[in-house]
Amino acid sequence: GLFYETVGSSAFTFPKENGRTYHAYQEGKYLMPNDEKEQDRMDMIYHSISLMFEGKLFFAPVKNPQRIADMATGTGIWAMDVGDQYKAAEVIGIDLSPIQPNWVPPNVQFRVDDIDKDWMFEHPLDLIHSRISSGLAIRDWPRYLAECYKALKPGGWVEAQEFSVSMGCEDDSLPPNSMIKRWHEEANRTFTAAGCDLRFEGETLRKQMIEAGFVNCEVREYRWPMGPWHEEQRLKDAGAFAMMSMLTDMEAISLASMTRYGGWQMDELKVFLKSVKKEWRMKSIKAYWPLYVVYGQKPEERT
């Protein structure tokens, strides 16, 4: 089993702002809501990335994992999928909010905790996984990697699946005064002001893994379509889910950061977001995000 701080009922009383609810545990720390609309958005992102990775849950060459941790598990969907796939493994999902379902595979458990604090795992882990956490749940990668190194057994793996909020375009289909481009600039400006860097570089993390003592560190890079423009059906569907997640709840990503840190008024922000969404629906724009998988191994003990 794992030893973690258990949190009282106060973790379930979520604070409200701009009509949205946010995490109660470590209140104000995490800029994204945790209500049902946001949970739907997280699940769409999950399906989109599953299509990008062709259903593969992780890429690190872990042999028969016994203990797996999913950091910043969100709705817990990855933890449950990995628990289904590796029925003999013990899976633990950690998040700031208890928003995971009650019905879970018997080998999966969830804990409310802050991964920025010192970790206390009773037994060493074979795999530590995180997805779409950079700049949000994980702001200090060197510190996070040091904690991973301590928590892993020799020969265990850490894997991060992250994207960068910096858009690329396959061609010149982006309008000159692109609203999507402006939204990315605003998101980066305001999240950075809040102490969260949403731009991510796979090679940078690989180097940080090496500095933290990991070996066999690898980076895989993908172009994650931001809409259903790709010819290949799998990538077209991945883009459709990604676009739906943005259109369903662009407010989730924008409200807290842009009103708290960007000087936006609520009414002008809503008008701006409406024009961003209108452009996002244009199938002619071949925009994408860089998506990375970075993994590394704690060295085996020498015998």
C-alpha cells in the first residue's frame, strides 16, 4: 500500500469564481476549474491523445510493472485504463481534487495530494506517469524529477506526455491577424504572469532527466492537430476531439488566468473568446501543437 495524507471533507467543498468551481485543496494554486464541464474537456483531450498514440498508454520499455503512479491524474481515466491492462499491478492516482469516479478497477486507488510537496510512497515504484501537467500541476521539473528518482525502484521509469501551448501551422493557412494565434499569446502571457509556463520543449526535459541521474532518456515528438484537417482518419479524429475540447470549454483555460493576471474584463473576454472559437471552427486552418513523450530510467543497481 501507499502512505498519503488523507484529506477531510473540506477538499470536496470547491470554491467558485466567474460561475466555475476550482480545487479546494491548496486553493488558488491551480488555475483550471474542476467542475463537470472541465472534466468532460479533460476526457476529450484523453481520447484525442489516445488516438495520437494509437491506444498506447506509455512508451517507456517497462517490463511487467508492479507499482505505477499517475501524477495529476485528473479524472483518473489513464490510471483506470492502465489498471485494466495490468491487472497484477497496483496503480495510484494523485490529484488536487477528488473528482475521480467511485467505481474503479480493484487494483486502482486515488489520493488527494499536492505533488509539489514531498512524496511519501511506502514501496518503490516501477513507473511514474504524467500527462498534460507541465506549467500546471508540475511547475518545477527538476524538483519533480528528483522526487521521481527517489520514489522509483532501481530500473524504474519516469514518463511525461506533454504538449506545448505554442502553435505550429502545416502551411500558410493561418489568417494574418489570427485570433487563435492571439489567444495562444494571451494564454502564455497570463499563465506566465501567474508563474506557470505552458511552453514545453521535449529536448529540454530530456536533458533535465539526464541531469537528475536518469539514463536511456528518449524523446518522441508528434504534431497534434488542433482541428479535423488531417487526411489520415485517426489524426482527423484526434483533431476533432482536440477542437471539441477547446470549443466546449475554452473558458476553462482562459477565465482565471486572463481575468486575474491579464487585466481582462469578463464581458470583453467573452467577446474575444467568441471570435477565437469562430476561427477555430475553420477547417482550412492546418494548425497543430507540438506533443512530446519523454521518458528515462533510474539506473539498475550494480551487483
